[in-house]
Amino acid sequence: MPTRIVFDNGGEVIAAESEEEVVHAIRRDHPNPVALESDTGGPLHVNWMHVAFVAEVLAVPSEEA
């Protein structure tokens, strides 16, 4: 499941990796920024010094036409 990352300034991103994979990346690379994959497939660079909250996304909102 994707993981929601919320920053101190209120901004947020969705990483394609699971919460477990994101936490592993934090532990592996802290305090350095780490590259993850965004939910759209592009690169996502995260500076952990500004992360306020990390949680797995339980459901992705569907797009209704």
C-alpha cells in the first residue's frame, strides 16, 4: 500500500512504497534525504528533518467522471 508523508509545513506527498519500506529508508539514510518513488512513478526526494507524520494509505480516492 502507498504511504502518505506529511511535512511540518502541512504539505504532503504519497510514496509508492509501503510504510515499512519508508520507515526502513528513514532508518537507513537518516539524517540524509532519501529518494523514493512517488505514486505517479516519478522520483520523490524526502528530507526527513521536515517530516511530521508517516502513515500507510488505506484507500486511494477514486476519480469519478
